[in-house]
Amino acid sequence: MVKRLLLLAGLTLLWGCDGGTSRSGRILDQDFNPVGEAKILLRFNEKTKTTSSSDPDGRYDVHLTHAPGRYLLDLTVTKNGYVEFQNQIRSNTRDDEFDIILKAAPKALDH
């Protein structure tokens, strides 16, 4: 009986871990220089989201725990002086290296 309960608890733990998505990599500019302090938002919905920032070397690591299932999540990266980056990623993926290239924002014209 105890063995069955332990087996059931172990299987439940394995099946219950289906609700998480992670991304890591580097944020770079168009010349492949690191972009530090970029803001990263990984969003499932308005209530289930997480934020992170890139370090001075442009590295980031973001993880979101969400309801189990297959979804498209919104990944947004912002930094002053750059065009906002948006992408959709599949849920339930972990530790995929995903480098992001930010484009410089157009300069305002003086009149």
C-alpha cells in the first residue's frame, strides 16, 4: 500500500509540472553588442505574467508558471532607444537559448 501511494505521488508530481515556460539568451543590438537593462515581459494573460531584465552582458533568464496545457505566450522586450520587440512562443518549453536583436528606434526629425 505504501509503495502504491509513493508511486502515485511521484507520478502526480511528474504530471503536475506541465505548467511552466522558460526562456534565456542574450539581448543584442544590430551590431551584436549586448544591451543591458532591457525589460523582458513573458505573458500568458493579464493575471499570469512575469518580468525580468537583461544584465550588463545582455543575458536574460525568464520563467513563467502557468496552467498546464499548450498555449502561445507573448514575449515582449523594451529598452529606451530601441524598437519594441514582440514575439509569440509556445508554452511548456524550458531553457531554450533565444537571442533577441533589438533595432535602434528612428531618430526624431528636428524642424
